[in-house]
Amino acid sequence: MDNDPRPAETVEAVERAVGVLTALKDLDGAGVTELSEYLGMSKSGVYKQLSTLVKTGMVTKQQTEYRLSFRFLLLGEYVKTNSQLYAIGADEVDKLAEKSNYFAYLTAMDSEYAYCIHTADGEDSVVPNLSVGKQITLHSSAAGKAILSQLSDAKRDRLLDGTLTGKTENTITDRATLEDELQTIRQEGIAFEDEENVPGMRGVGAPILSEDGGVVGAVAVSGPLSLLTEDHFTEEVPALVRQTKNFVEVKFSLESRDPLGEGSHIPEDLY
């Protein structure tokens, strides 16, 4: 089960700073005027934000252009390596890529968003424009639909509020149709993506659940339509994805328990 946080008061200045940082990433660096137009903020307001971010080391200035600093590498690496899901799941995703021969990836659910936290290449990998740290689209990707299928109605409503963007002509943009598919995913434990996110690419994903039934992320495989065909797409690869999901969930469960706790069935010498 997932937690639905109540709306909280926010600090407007922090929201603006985050907006500036996100814009610098989206624009691959920018000057004051470009940022002002992109964000709909005054030039003076943007300049004050940038000056503060430069002073704190989060942004660097190169002549008239501002860019995110390398400090984000340290912060990002810290977040990733301190994730229990990453520590447990990365090796299993590497094995999945090797066994399937395709591109495999691990995603983590973080509050309202799902992020790719690890990728691995198989022999026949075609990278589907996905990299570590990128937010995944929930309604059009195999991993995203696997996660959506495990969320409460309230949280799913909040995350899918508004129009479902059509990334390709195959993307499901009708909410009722998507809900029908999510029901099937809940029953079968596997999600499919058929040219819904990237033309010519298919995907297979499965949710990763904690002991209490909450979804912590998903594991998925992505490959070209020409290779992921017929039973290979609907049976063989899903079997490998299910196996990986199971291994990650078991390890996640073991790591989350107190080995010496009352009633524990985990042998002490396992740790």
C-alpha cells in the first residue's frame, strides 16, 4: 500500500530555485534572458536566483552562460549508492540484461515520481533514450505501468491527473483503457509496452514490492520490435523479468529484516 501525503505549505523561493535548476538542465545551460523567457520570471529575479546558486556551488558561470555544477555528481551518486533497492537490484538487472540479451533497467518510486536508477546492456541492446536519473513516463512505459498497477486509486488519480500524453500513435491516452490494462497487470504481475514510448521498441516490466505490499520500483527490459516477437515477447522475456523481480524482492525482504529479531527465520550466519 502506498502513502498519500497531504498537501503541505511550500516555500516559494525554494520552488523558484528548483525551477531554475530544472530549466538549466532542460536548456543545457542558458543565459539570464533565455531563462527569464523560459520561466516567465523577471530578469532581475532570475539573476538573483542564479547569483545565489553560483555562490552555493550548485551552478557555474561561463562567460554569460550558466550551467549546473559538477556538485550534482556527488549528490546524485550519494543518493543512488545509498538506495537499498539499487544496492540489491543492480547486480540482478545486470544478469537480466545478460540472460535476455536486451537493455534492462531498474526504476525506483520516490514519492510522486519514478526514476531510472540503473541500466545494463545486453548483447542486442538498443538504448531507448533512457539514462540513470531520468524520470520515466508512467502511463506509456512497461516499468511505469507496472508501478501504476500497484498504487491506490487516490494516488493513481493524482499522478494521472489531466491529459495522458501520446508519445507515439500506440500510446494509451484513454484513462478507461489504461485502467483496464492496469487491472490485467495486477492479476498477471507483468506489464507490456508495445511501441507506446518509443517507435519500434517494446518492453516488459514487473513491479517490485516490499513485504507490506507497497511498490518500491520496477524492473524492465526493452528491445527492438524486430527481435521481441511472438512468444519471445509474451512468454520467454516475461519469465526472465519475473525471475529477476522475485530475486530482488526476496533480497529486499531479507535486508529489511532484523536477523536477530523475535520469530525471525533467517539464519544468523546469512549475515
